[in-house]
Amino acid sequence: MEERNSLKLSHTDDRGKANMVDVSTKIAQERIARATGRITLNPSTVALIRDNQMKKGDVLTIAEIAGIQAAKQTSTLIPLCHPLQLTKVQVKTELTAIGVTINAMSRCIGQTGVEMEALTAVSVALLTIYDMCKAVDKEMVISDITLIEKTKTDI
């Protein structure tokens, strides 16, 4: 218990209040993050997506675009995230026999990481699939949203 109380959280001040971390003294580095997640769907829903028969449109393409847009909005969605000048966001969908897997990558040259952008891209892409399929599938499950890689490289 004593060790737990001695931990200093970066996003709180000395009084325990929310605090945006000051990264002004950190050097700019190339930062890359990769995240993944999945949504489980009924086989009939997978078939509708595969055959591009969903009434709302091309589920996979729209989910990819939604993920990219979400990554660019991360700092407006998550209060203590820094606004970043992203140099690349990639969102890829993979239709499987049991649903869709999303893989996202975000990159910037900056003073703080881009993992929240990658995770936000995956989350919103999955939510977009949920929204587009909810009329035909009442058993969808979003799961396993995970950061799989985070790197920083001196430039």
C-alpha cells in the first residue's frame, strides 16, 4: 500500500487535480503507435458486409475513414491529450469469418506519443461498424482494443 501511495501520476498536480503534462522541454522524435481491436458479428452480418449489401453503405471503407477522422480529433475527445500534428494515420479493416478486425497506425514528429490517436482510431472504426450493422445484428461484441506497439526514434 505504501508503494502505491508514492506513485506520481503525470496527469495530476500536487493537489490531485487534472493537469496537462508540459512536454515543452522534450525533444521532437518520430513517434509511432499501433493498435488493434475487433468486433464479433453474426455470420449473416459478415455476409452482408462481404457482399456490400448493408443499407448504410460500404461498412469497411466507411469504418476506415471514420477511424482516420477520429485519430485527428483525439485531443478534442480526451481532455488531457495534446493536439498533435499527425504525419500519418492508417486504418485497415479485415473481414473474418466471425467479424472484423481493425488495425490502426498513427505517426507524428513530436514531443509526446501517439498511442491515444491509434486507440481512438480503432475504437471509432469499431463503433462505426456497430452503428452501420445494428439494424441487422443485435449480438455484436466489440473487444480486445489493445495498444500493440509504441515507438519513439530520435531524428
